[in-house]
Amino acid sequence: CGQNNIKCPGHFGHIELARPVYYYQYIGMVQKILKCVCFRCSKLLLSDEGLLKGKDIYESFDLIHERSKKVKVCEGVNGCGAIQPTRYTKEGIGKVFAEWIYKDQENKKVLIKPDYVLKTFKRITDEDCIKLGFSPQFCRPEWLILTVLPVPPPCVRPSVKQDNSQRMDDDLTHKLSDIIKFNNILKKKIEKSSRKEIIEDWAEQVQYHVATYIDNELPSIYQSTHRSGRPIKSIRQRL
């Protein structure tokens, strides 16, 4: 901006992630949207006649979600006829599974990766977004999947001088360093066409550090700590 450090508090940067990850805080909403649209073609599972109106967009979305859970096959307007998952379940730090439960054959369980969900949500039309209560201009469903992480300027995370006159980085800076480190390793593994299992392991590490950067007190998720064992103070704990 051409200003010095006295007149300018600094500007946001960003980290482009090698693979999309879930916003852990929105993963429940992602599961609900997946139940409202076709697993294959992204069209709404309910026809216009089946859409229910509540007193506000939140209640309307919940009513649509409850009705969509009962739809077994994509038979809406120009539906593709795909058999829909019986349910979507979450496991661990950011694993979403689609499950098909049958009476007369073996059940099927498939891991749904964030990049597949991103593609699915991008195919949802603006018209369908509005029907679900989302805004095509301000909040499309694919924005619930993280592809670029904002990095706050140093004034938000200033380093602190310790008793021995050494400077110590802020906790947020530590977490951002972890995210960059693991993201770079993931990028190299993808470029080298490493084994699928290895890439998935590193992607899970990036998912973990992004989630604990935002909230380091997630239920059933082990805390991110310093070498001393002190838990890192994330954005939510700071607020």
C-alpha cells in the first residue's frame, strides 16, 4: 500500500492448499447439504412440490434436509437415477463416509474426499442454492470447503520478548508454520505421484493442523501443543 509500519497495520496474505480440506466447524452442514443433493449429478433430490417452507431459511433448510433423507434414488427434475447413500457419517478429524445399506446384499461404505465434495457443490445451480437457503452471491455451498487459508498480518500475532531477551513467536504463527510445512510436503508427494495411502496421510495432517489452528479444543481430537506440552492457543480460544 506504500505506507510505513506506523501508518499501516499490515495486510492479509494467504496459503494455497495442495488439496482442499474441510472446515471442521462446518462439517455437519456439509453432511446435510450432501443429503439434499444427488451424490452423482448435484441436482436437488426433491421437486419444487416437495420443498417445504419454514418461518425462516434455517427452518426451511432443516425441513428440506429431513425430507431428502428419505429419498433413495435421484428422480427429481431431469434426475440421473443414481441410488443415493443411505447416510453420511463423520469419523476422526475430517473423514466423511457415504454408506449404502441394503437388505439383500452387502453394505457399501466409501470415503468422500473434500475435493469430490467441492466438485459436487460447484455443480449446484444458483437456482438450487436459493431453494436451499444459500446465496449465490455471498455464500455458495462450495465455500464450506477450504482451498485457500487466510494469513493474518503480524500485528494480529506479534512475537513476544521473553526474560532472556529472546523473541518467541505467537501461537498462531506456530500453527501457520505447521500448516505451511505439511502443505509443502503434501504438494511434493502429489508432484512425485506417491502412493495413494501416503498422500492421504499427509492430507490428513494438513486437515488436522487447519482444524486446530481455528479451534484447539475439539471433542475427541488430541490437542496441538508446544514442545513443552503447553496447548497452543488457537483463534477460538483467543476469542
